[in-house]
Amino acid sequence: MVVNLFGGWLNFPEYFFFFNYRSGDALYNTMAYKNPAMDKLIDAARFESDPQKYKDEVEGFIGLAFADVPRVTLFQPTVDVAMQKNITGYRYWFHRMLDYRPLVKT
């Protein structure tokens, strides 16, 4: 069992699939998943300019992931933040990490 937290900073499906499901060279392919059909769809979607073709490619690789189930997502982590009234500067970050640098106590 591998516990792996991955959250893409860009919310594009092919970005996530490129780094998690592409055969052999995907950085976070912790399940050693290999599927040439998946690779072909991911590669095509990465630079697709036609919205309908992109939609078809995305639905294709998501369908393969559902059919093959190489990974099971257990949860989506969240960040809950509570501050005293004299603390300001909280910023929401898309990467789900708390950034302490802008916090100010008055």
C-alpha cells in the first residue's frame, strides 16, 4: 500500500493524468500502471486545441481509469484554519498548504 498525496496546481485533467497515470515516466505513477491506450489519450489531450476532441480524450482516459481501477482515492485533504481576531493576512492557496509568511498580529 502506498499513501500518496498529490494535488495539481493546475486543474486540468490531462495534467493530473500525465503525472499520475502515464506509463513508465509519470512522476507519481506509484501503482506502476501501464496502458498504451491511456498514454495515447493523455498525450493527445495535452496539446489539443479543439474543445470537442479534448473532451473526448479526457472522457476516454477517465473511462479507462474507472475500468482498470489502478488507484483508489480514499480522501481529499482539506485545510481548516481558525485565527484570533488580531491576526490578519490569511491567504487561500490552491496547493492546500498554509502559507505563514503574510500573517500579521496586530
